Amino acid sequence: MSGTALPGWLAPLLTRRMAICVATGFSSGLPLFLLLNLLPAWLKTEGIGIREIGLFALIQFPYTWKFLWSPLVDRYALPLLGRRRGWMLITQILLALAIAGIGVFSPQEGLRAIAVAAVAIALFSATQDIVLDAYRRELLLENELGLGNAVHVNAYKIAGLVPGSLSLWLADRLPWSEVFAITALFMLPGALMTLLVREPATAVQAPKTLDQAVRAPFREFLSRAGIRGALLVLSFIFLYKLGDSLCTALATPFYLDMGFTKTEIGLVAKNAGLWPSVIGGLLGGLWMVRLGINRALWIFGFVQLVAIFGFAGLAALGPAPASPERLWILAGVIGFEALGVGLGTAAFVAYIARTTHPAYTATQFALFTSLAAVPRTVVNASAGWLVEGLGWTQFFLLCAGLAVPGMLLLAKVAPWREIPPNAPQGADTR
């Protein structure tokens, strides 16, 4: 019956490729949010100081340097499942084992061992990201990049609900070793997806030599953009998410300092952030089909910037026992921030995907996302000192200021009135 036909705007979401993007996003997001949310909460409740917790951001260096070994992923295929799926499966298995294993240590007695285990999780996670990003770029059609990456980002955020909500709720009821073991089980859906999907049908051949895999991606990018253009693009990738990344570096310890319990954070803050993020990401993906990626970066980036001021307002209220009013304020702040980040991240990842060349997907994608991870890894390590020196309110105002340079660079790398030739079909080309 024609009356049961799907609305035209919904049909692009309900495809097999979009379902695969859901699985890749969830598998990619789980280990990162474990490092960003669950690990700091664990250390905080075990009496580790805020300065030491801030330094734990440095364990995420594999996300920053993953472009160094991404040519190996482009060049070599493991002896199972194909060029992409072999790497996907082995990293997912290693992640499950490492996540389960980190919980056997005591923060008071084995902080160094925890740091080593966390680095291993980051290393396996970064390698998984290399191959998942390449697989997704090769899977999606050009006119699906915006929507497909928006779906990926949404699933990425949903994955954060496990270590940032469910695991925190479990931590009030179970030993931490069991919490991490249960969290590790959520890597299994990604492994199942890897076994069920096929290798992407792409006409682009893998590099024939390691030298070609290492040098050619950089030569191609420089020849396409020019030195000045390349520097502008790389600067934009570094700066666009700087303020937002630093703002959320110590989000869970911030909530705890404001007087909220782990259970309240898990059930209120994280859930309040989930659905606005999902809605924002999906709407962002659909809007990008009409707006184009350039205009989406402008609009969504502004929303992302404004959302930071909500954290400053919550910090200005100061710590106090949680009341219904404060819980509603917390939910509103987190919800709006999640909406802005959901929109901004979807456009940002689509921009990165558009900037890669199909012949060197893994290496170029890894290079760009590595640079985007620098603020989260290096800059965020200073968050503890900044909070101690400035206080929470001034810290968040600083974060808002750091979000401005990336917005200013949009005039050069993604002009409002310029729609690139490879923009998604249906984009406004007026």
C-alpha cells in the first residue's frame, strides 16, 4: 500500500550501509569513552588526585600518532577475512581482553600497571579506528558521506552510554573487576558485525610496497591542496574541536565535584546527553544532504561553541547536594552540549572523510583524525592544572575562547558560499 511507504527523508537511513555504520560507530566509541569517562571515575572514587587523573589523558597518545602505523594497515592484509576485516576482528578481540583485564588492578597499589593497560586499550582502539574509518569510507557512496558519518557518530555516542552510564551504575553495586569484565562484553557486537559483512567493493588497489603506502598519501595531499592549503586544512582539523574537547576532558570529576553521585551521573547526566546527541546527529546528517558539509560546519560549530557556556553556568552555581532543580539543570546543560557536539562532530567527520583520497583512505584518514585527537591527548593533559589554577567557571570560559579560532578558519577551508564538487547529491549549489 502506498500509504505505508517510508517518508522520503527517512528512506536513506534504512539501508544496509547505514546499519553497518551503526556497528562501526559503537565498536569505535566504546573503548574511547571507557578511557574518557569510566577510567577517571574509577580513579576518582579510589582516592587518586585530580592532577594525576588529568595526566591520564596522555595515555591516549596512540590516537594522536596512529598515522605512523596506518600505512601498515593499508599495505598488509592479515591472513583471514580480507584486507579490512582481518584487522577489524583482531583489534576487537584484543580490546575485549584488555578492557576485562584492566579491572584486576588496584589504583592505590598498581597505578603504573593501570596506565600500561590503558595505553594498550588506546593502542588497540586507535588501530581499530584506522581500519574502521577506511572500511566506512570505502563502503559509502559519495552522496552518503555526510549521512553515513552522522550515523557512525551517533552510534559512537550511544556506545558511550555503556561505560558512562551502565558501568557507573554497576560500580555502585559490583566490584570494579566485574564492572570492567561486563563492559568488555560489549565489544562482541562489533566482532559479530565483522564476521557478517563483506569487504567493500572498491576499484582502488592496495599499495604494492610499503614505501608507496607511506609516502604516496602525503605527496597526494600536498599536491592536491598545496603547502598553504594543506597547512590551513591541518590547522582547522586541530582547532575545530579544541574547545569542546578540553571542556569535556574532566566531565565526570566535574559532576562529582558539583555534588552529584555516580548513580545520578549515570542515570541523569549520561542519559540526558544521549538522546539530544542522537537526534542532533541524525538531523545533522539529513540537513547536510541539503546544506552541504561547508554550511553544516558553520551552523553546527556555532551551536557547539554556545553549548560550552552551559558548563560555565553550572560551575558558577557551585557544589551542593543534588535537588530536583539541580538535576534538571544538569540534564539541560548536558543535553544541549550533547546536541551541539552531535551536530558538530557529524559535520567534522564528514569533512575529514571528504578530504581523503580513495587510494590512500586508511593513511590519510588516520593522519587527519590523529591531528584531531591531539587536543584530547596533549592539551587535555593540562586540564587538571588549569582547573586547580582557574577554578571550574574560568576553565570553561577559557574552553569557549579556544573554540573561536577553529570557527574563524572556516572562511578559508570551508567557505559558506562555496560547495565543493564532491558535495553530497542534493546539496544546495546556489
